[in-house]
Amino acid sequence: MSNEFPISASISLGFLCILCASFGVLVEGRILGLKSNSDLDDSLVYLWPLPSQLSHGNTTISVDPHLSLEVGGKGGDSSIVREAFQRYRDIIFKHSSRGNAVYDITNIKIIVESDNETLHLGVDESYSLYVAKQDGLSILGDATIEANTVYGALRGLETFSQLCSFDYGTKSVEVHKAPWSIQDEPRFVFRGLLLDTSRHYLPISVIKQVIESMSYVKLNVLHWHIIDEESFPLEIPSYPNLWKGAYSKWERYTVEDALEIVEFAKMRGINVMAEIDVPGHGASWGAGYPDLWPSPTCQEPLDVSKNFTFEVISSILTDMRNIFPFELFHLGGDEVNTDCWSSTPHVKQWLQMHNMTGKDAYQYFVLRAQAIAVTKNLTPVNWEETFNTFQENLHPQTVVHNWLGPGVCPRAVEKGFRCIYSNQGVWYLDHLDIPWEGFYNSEPLEGIDDASAQKLVLGGEVCMWGETADASDVQQTIWPRAAAAAERLWSRREVTPTENIRVTVLPRLLYFRCLLNRREIPAAPVKNELARRPPAHFGSCYEQ
Amino acid sequence: MKVRFFCLGFTLVWLAVGCAGIHGLNLWPMPKSVSHGGQTLYMSKDFGLRYEGSNYTDASGILKDGFARLLDGVEADHVADYNSTHFDHSVLLQGLNVIISSFNDQLQFGVDESYKLSIAATGNPRYVYLEAQTVYGALHGLQTFSQLCHFDFTTRMVEVHQIPFTIIDTPRFSYRGLLIDTARHYQSLPMIKNVIDAMAYSKLNVLHWHIVDSQSFPLEIPSYPKLWNGAFSPSERYTMADAAEIVQYAQRRGINVLAEIDVPGHALSWGTGYPSLWPSRDCQQPLDVSNEFTFKVIDGILSDFRKVFEFRFVHLGGDEVNTSCWSTTAHVNKWLREHHLNESEAYQYFVLRAQNIALSHGYEIVNWEETFNNFGSKLSPKTVVHNWLGRGVAQQVVGKGLRCIVSNQDKWYLDHLDTTWQDFYMNEPLTNITYPTQQKLVIGGEVCMWGEHVDGSDLEQTIWPRAAAAAERLWTPYENLATDPKKVTGRLAHFRCLLNQRGIAAAPLAGPGRVAPDEPGSCYKQ
């Protein structure tokens, strides 16, 4: 454990003077002799995910419901910052405060160094946050967020919102254990969540709510598995019959819908990584263009023998490039069963002409799709089977997306590829029997000791496959377990406890799950053995 | 189904009985009568609200807000990005003209909720006409209209089909309730508001807020400020300002809030702040009948309630009273003997005294059916008996001239997950009640979402879509209801998908309550 953390007593010098000031007023709740804050362990810091470095004091200060925003730096006057401030003001002040009070914090100052708002992989998300009572002696009063980019400022606002809580005794929003000084930055640049809108269509409102909740845990990539064999909900202007593969005429996304989702995500510092999963998961493509099937009776994988297949892929990527500015693009490549190729006469003939086995053709397909992506300035991401099968034949820019099991990222980075960790045994959200500890204890860098090799692990992603998840249960299947992974991806290894996590971590996760509920996110109980199960009995959210 | 033809330049299909769902019109709940043609119009980009001919001026903005929600609901999901210059203006709907005859927007029990919604066959500019007695009828009309609007993925416009149409609608029952329980699990304010929103979508009009029970006391009571020490934790609470906000939020959607304190049997949590309300520390329930302080606290609570809960009724509970603590606790036992009361007489004494306190604050009373079953003839004539134990109770209650709310647990308890939406749909409140005067005493029904296994994570999917099935039973004229629920499956599936689009996590229809979909597929088929 590092020296900086957790620091219950070490207060940076700048704040000593504030501590000396008197904060003698006991909150009314305590006088009334309430149960202590639901038996919260006071030695823990109720922030999720844990910041890199922090120090705090031991006083309680109040926050003005008319909190005002002051911006500074080249990038401070940004609509991303201003709109985020409005969102967080709504979140923080959900209950009406008692009027006519004098508040300690009346102003939040957000200073953003850069006015570059490009949201690329590895964008600077670091920030500093100071919260202290304004008085004549201190240099930094009120709340101050300093960041290099607007996205760092967003992360700081989220942390600030978690420091604030409504006190029912004083009827005002308070920050406990002030003054606070926090310096924070992410451990990994890629912190993802997969949504699958092919097995079940998810309404736009639901996707937005998931994105909103991702910002609460500082996840930063929505991996949108838009299309699969079951349905093709997205409009592709170049091939307008493709979305005939949608489940119904209502279960669709227009280009404008997708653009709006991308913009909504960007306002929250989240990139959208789109996926077309070729050639193995493309049966729905043929609903509009049956030529893409090997035959009407053998519909998958996509017909490798036709140029038309690659023309369609190329056009999809062109159309999607106009929607999804993120440089990473997922080309799938998993679970390819090539039987249809060998059993369909014209494809079989093509294989023979080209002297290819089914496996050769699989590689040919994946590499050709990669080449198309690269010409469009996209970095291909592929599921691990492509690496497991073709190894260094893959394009050198490929990001290998692990899922089958442990040990894949070590092998991929050894070959110089970058890697995303999603080991299904611990990070598949549709596996309802993986408890929160499974998500929390997993380690993307497991088996990778060399520092330069570690850098090739971009991060990780939890996957919400949609076979049994629709608008009615997707959020409680995601939360709170995705939050456990989010802390692994955001927080420095040294600040997250490894021992005794039922004491050191669980109370914080219980608290955070209730925070999600209070923010309208239907996160499921933490302690249940199976995910998305109802609470076993009556009781406090903070204990379930 | 009767089908008649009129020659008006269009073919109008009159549906006197709409039980099977009107082809192409997936309305839930089904209105009283619908006639329609087959033309399609498109919602103009500046589709606006007009009050021409209306007495009601909407000073409080209730209608304006409802209209804004309507636009959000039909447009926000998708980006309507068409270019209207390409369109012949005669196919554009310019707005909605609302004509409300009453100036009054007090949300009283039994307020007129009827409305007439129509679009004429011709006209330039084209308007939707919505006529209602009150703004609350008009809000229902807006809900119906929102269900007629469809985003079309080809034109990128919001389309309204089956024009011309005339919909005439009025509720069958004036009390159409849903119970939520914030004592077994706390529900956050936004969660409660989501429930209210979805109630408005299905035209339910009473939120029965079972605020307090044995397990916790989350509400602030200014007269007795230690009562909310019985909350699960310092943050699982509602201030009176929160409660007022919920009431106002509901009222602006035409929904009343029925507040409940369940005395004397479900009040253990009261004693956390005031232990003298318990018979003793070892025997904490029911409330101490022998202690005058008990009734002072009830009086204080109801006096505080009166400032926030403006509905005509307050619910005083009265169910599941096990009086053994009264006999086994020495000082209560002594009091019983002094007053020559046995346990069941003391139970009656308690309930009737609480009723009198409520009456003194201007409330009419709702009590759970045990009070009627035990001493029905003694209850205040202003009592509404709330059935729950089983069927056949309403019949007896109205036979005695009292009013009744039907919630028989075998069909209308949402926490019974094995009760299917078909069961909810088919439960008929007027079963075996044939005299019109007695039928009128059944003011309606309520589905109950008890919270033992329901918190913020599973509230919505346990309620919906099953509550919607009951909502049609309570809204739609009996003649229009399906006799076989199979006939409404498609229409209810459509409504469930609409709830999903609006961010309400309604569960699939197939299977028991709050079930996960069992395989990939379309929302409309699950």
C-alpha cells in the first residue's frame, strides 16, 4: 500500500489552516440519536471507483443548492463542462434544501487547460479536486476541479457528486470529512462495457441510461455490438435493405439515432466502439441481401466467395465511419463454423479454385476485412479466435479482444499485439453466477510482468450479451457487477484492497449500489448469489 | 364485431365492440368507442397546442406540461429529421386544439375524466381536436393520442394513421389504483416518479402509498419528529417536502395519492423513536391501545398528512392484527380489564377511534377488509372497505351499503409472481354484483406491489405489464373487454414495448411476473 492512501490523517499543508477553523456544529441527525449512517464503516472512503491519491479532513461542510459554476483555462468554457455541471447539479440536489441557510460551498470552479475536445483513445482523463470551506485564510476555497481536458473535468465532477450527500437532519447537501484533496487518473485507457442490441433491441432511452450510468463509474467505452445473426437493427444508407434484418419495423436505429447516441456518449466522455461481427455472426445480413448467405438453407458464415460480401463490408465501414469517430472498430471474427462453405457447391468450388481449406478461407476473410478497415483509417479489434488461429498473420495494428479464458493477453502482447481483457469466466455479465467478487478480483495484467508488455494491455471490458437481457432486465444484470470491474480498470492496483474485501470493499460497493438506485439506475442487490435476483427479504439497501 | 359502412368519401369502420383490438390501433387501455378511416397524416415539426374555444386557461400549466411530455414521448426516441418543404401541407397535422369546458383543475375524487379525440376527414390547416370536461380528461386524451403516433423509419416523420377518427372515452371505475410499499424497501424519489409516469400511460389514477409498516418508517412527521428514526438508515427517508413533491408530481398527471398508516397491526417501526407506543420492549406490536399517547400520535400524523395529502381518502390499514401482546403485557391487560374489553373489542375500539380522528381531519377512510369482516356494522358509513383476502368480499360489503375497493390477492397482488397477466386481466370487480346501486358502491380496484422482495432494482418489471392488464379492466367498458385474454396479447405486447421505449422496464408477457426473456427475439413477440 502506498504512502498516500488511504490517508485518514495526513492532511496536506495547504489545508491545515482550514482544519484549525471551528466546525463545532453537530448535525441535527446525530443529536436525534439516529442509527449511525447505516453502520457505515467510517474508516472507508465512499467513492467509487477509488481515486489515485487523496487526503481529507474531518469536518462537515454544506453545499449551496444554488451552487454556481465558474470556469477557467482555455477549455473551461465548453458546453461539455456546462452541461455536465447542470446534470450533476440535478443529481446532487434531488431533495429540496431548507431555505435561508448560509452555505460553506457556493461555487465550483472548473479549470480546463486544453480546448481540444477530441475524444480519442488515451485522452487525458486526469483531474485534481479540492473541496474546502471558503474562508479568508485559505488559497483554495469552495470546490475546484483542475484538468487538462474537459474529459478529466467530467471525471472530477463525478467524484465531487459522490462526495455530496443530502442530510435529512439539516436538510442540506453536505460534504463530510472535508477538506478534500484528490489527484486522480485512470489505470487503463480502455474501460469498456458491451451492449448487444441484436439479441434484443434496446430502446434509445435505455442505451442512454446505460451510458449515463457508465459515466458514474468512469467507464469510457461503449462497445456497441449492434448486429448479430438474430437481427440487424441499424440503418446502412449504402445498402438500405440491410435493416430488413431488424426484428420489426419499430426495432431499428436510424443513422441519426446512432449519431445522437455517439454525441450523448461524447458529452459524458465515452467513446462508442461499433462492431460488425464477421464472418460468423452475419446471418441477419441476408434478410435484405440473400446473396450474402452461402445459400438460403446454409446462411452462415457470410459467403467468402463473393466480392459482393466485401463490397458490403466496405460500404458499411464507410457509413459507420461517418457515425462513429472512435479509431477502434470491432470486426468480430469469433465462433466461425465454416461448414456451410464446404457444403455449399459454389463456395466449395471457389475454395478448391483458390486452394483453400475452410480455415484458410476464414483467415482470408478476416484479413481482407481488416485491410478494408485499415484503409478507412480504422484500427481493427478482433475477438481472440482470430489471434489464436492466425497469430502474427493478423494486421500488426490489431487489438486482440480476449474472451474465451485466461492467458490470452499475455500471449497476444508477447507477439506485440495490443489486447483488451474480457475473460468470460469473470467479466461476462450474462453469466449470472459470477458474483461481484469475481468481477472485482480479476486482473487484466495477470501473467504479464514486463512493463512495456503491460502497456500493450489497453484495458478491459465487461460484456452484456443480450440473449436473456432486454429493456426490462438489462440494467440490473449490468449493475452493480460492472462497477466492480470499473474500479479494477480505473483505480491504481496499489489503492485497491486485495485482502478481506468483504470488509474493505463490500461496504463501499453496497453504498455505491444504493447511490445508483437513488440516481434511478435499477442496480440489483450486491449480496445475492445470482445476478439480477430480487432482494431476498425486506431491509435496508445498504445491507443488501 | 359490428361493422357498418358510411359513405363520406372514405370508408369509416365503426367498432362498437373493440375487445379484439382495433386493427392497426394498438391502444391500451381500449377506449369506449373508436371510429376510424384509413388516411395517414404527418405530425408537423412545429406541432403546437391551441386553446381555441376552451374555457380552461391552463394557468397552472398542467396541460402545457402534458403536451410537452407528449411531444417528448413521440419524438425524443428518434430524430425526426425530415424536410417539411417536400410535403404537401394538407397532409401535415399542425397541432392539437384542446377544448376544456371546466375552469376548475382541482383533482377531486370522481373528477370527470372523459374526453373526445378526433381528426376530421378534411380541413386546412389540419388539427387534432381534443374535447374534455376537465384538464384531467384532456390528459387522458393526450395519452391516447400519443399511442396513435408512430415514428416511421422511411419518412423520418411521426405518422398518425386511420384518419379520420373519433374516439370517445370515459373510465368505467373512478378508482384505479396501484399500491407501492416503501416500508419493506425504500424507493428513491425518481423511482416513484417513474411509477407515476407509467400509471399515467395506462390511465391508472390512484397511487396508494403504503409509506410505513413494521419494518421501517421513512417519512418525516413534523409533529413527532422522532418517528422517522424508524427509517432503515439516515438516508432512506422522505422529507415532508419530498412527499409534497410526489403528490404534486402525481396530481399534475391526474393521479391522486392515497397515503396509508397501517394501524394498529403494522406499526412496530413507530416505536423506534417513541418506545412507549409499543406495549413493551419485548412485545412491540400492535400499537399500545391503552396509551392515550398512541392516539395523540395518530392525530399528529393525520394532521401533518392533511397539509400534504389532499386526497379525499386516507388509508388506516387495520389488517392482520394479532392482539396477543395486549393480553400478555401487564399494563395493557390491566387496562383491558378496567374497560371490560376483550382483545377483539379493543381492536374494534382502536380502529373506530382512529377512524374518528381521520374524520375530524376531514378525511374519508379506507380500511383493509378485516375491519369489515370483524365489525363491519360498526364502521363509519364513510368507510371504504379495501378487499384483499379473497373473492366475494365486495359483494358482502356493498350489500351492507359500504363502498369497496377490490384487490383480491389471488388475482391482483403483483408480488404473487405466479399470477399471470391473463389472471390480472380477467379479474372482474363486479363479479356477482348485479344491482346497479350496489355496483356503484364498488368504486374500483387496485393492484398491490408489496415490497418484501422489491427494491429499486426490480420494482418496474414486477409491476409492468401485469398492472396494465388490470388497468384495462378498470378503465374500459365491460362490453369492450375481451372474454378471452388471448385476443389482447398482441395489443398488450405492443403496450409493453411502448413502456420499454419510454424507459419503463416492463417485463416480457410470456411467463410469470418479472421474468427475463428466455431467448433472443422481438419485444413484440415476447
